[in-house]
Amino acid sequence: MAPKNDIQRADPSRFNPFRENNVLPKLRADITITDDTLIVYAASAFFPVMGAILQSVLAPSAFSGERFRKYSTMDGYKALIEGRCDFFVATGPSAGQREEMDRSGLRFREITLLEEPLAFLVNRENPVDGLESGQIRAMYEGKLTNWREAGGPDLPVTPYQLEEGNGSRSAFARVTDARDPHRQIEVRTMPEMVDAAAENPGGISYTFLSYYTKMYANRKTKILNIDDRGPWACDYPFLFPLYLFSRADNEKPSVRTLCDWVQTPEGREIIRRGNACWRSV
């Protein structure tokens, strides 16, 4: 377990709309949604940007912390399919989650909000500051097994992997879906993923940049450049769409209003500013 003084963990309530002293940008849209029945779930990494959206468009009287919740990707897709939420905010589903959506016989709206970088983490003492995208794949495919091959120390590479169904894992599967149980160490949660790189001098792990910069970080880790680009760069190689999901049979007028608004120039600008990578942890 990582020492507490190395961990930077945000209080999720700081991203609740209309909460006094929250850290969300104070932006108001030209529309106001007064529906006080909207239920919105968001994957952990994207709780802050969805908080910024809701604070911009909802009337204060329409917001309830009980109806805006941080959900795991696995539980969020299930809630969406079962109609227990109006919106779910996450990156694309895993192959298994997509099959479950297809088996439901339902249609879903999938609106792209932005592109989110998948950041790769190593121990801060590792002298390697950057890798090529091909080296990342080779590490997880078991073809590059020692940091010396990447200009680093004579240490075995230990790739950490998240369990199936996690949103970051689903994105990473688009980088490489290689499974090497003899070399990859699987962990269950995002904090474990971040701490793994902190605790192992030869470890490498990954997380969405929004999670690392807004929700949970460890001072004993650092973010790698990939192909000479940091994850803040618009041409960073590992960018993945973030979606606003809703069921197509949801006929609430407020659902259609929000779906339309996030695609307007004003909506796009507020999303961009709401997702600005401030370090709040």
C-alpha cells in the first residue's frame, strides 16, 4: 500500500454542481433545464466534466446529488441498459459490454463529448521519460522485457493491467489486446493501477489523464511522453472518444435538449473548458 503522504486523492463532492466552493468552472449556458428528475451517472474519470456540464445547464433547483453519481464503467452500462439512469458518461464499451447492449434489443444515442488521453505511468525514479508507441505495445505483448532495451535501468518490465470491463482497459484494448498472464499483473481498481507504478521501480501502468489529474495521483509516479508527445498534445497517439450515452427510447424532453446542446458550439466550448486539466487532487 502506498504511503498516505504520497497519495493525492480528490473529494468527489468537489465536482458536485452548485456545491459551495466546488472547483468547477463558473459557466452558464444560454439554455436552462428545469427538469428535476434527470439521473446522470459518470465513470470516475469523467465525473468532473459532467459536473461542469450540469452546473452550466441545470437550474440550481433541478440538481440533486442523489441523481448525479460516480459509477464504475461496468455498473454504469448495466444501469443504462436497465433504464436506471438517463445518461451515462464513459469511453466506449468493451466488446462484452457492447454485446450486452446489442442483446438488449435497445438502441442507444452515443454522442462524442471530447477525446481523452490514456496516460502511461512509471516510477518517478525511472530515468526513462518517454517511449515510442511501439515500445508500449511490445512491453504488454512480452516482446520488450527489460527497461535497458528502452534506455533505462537493468530492470524487468512489469506491465500492470486492469480487469475486463473497466473503461480504461477497454480503451487500452484498442492499443493492444495482448494477454500475457505470465508477465502482466492484473489489478482491480484505478487507485491500485496508479499505485502499482509508484511501488514497483520496473512497473508501467496506465490511466485516463482526467483521472490522474483530477481524482487520484501518486507523487512517486510520473507520466511518460509517447512518440515525443505529452498527453496534453492534440496529436498524442492514444486519444479515445468520451461519450454521452442515453437510451433512444427515453422520451424526456430534457434528455433531447441536453443531447442537442452538447453538440452546439456553446456546448463544445463549455465541455472543453470544463475538462481543462487543472490539478485538483
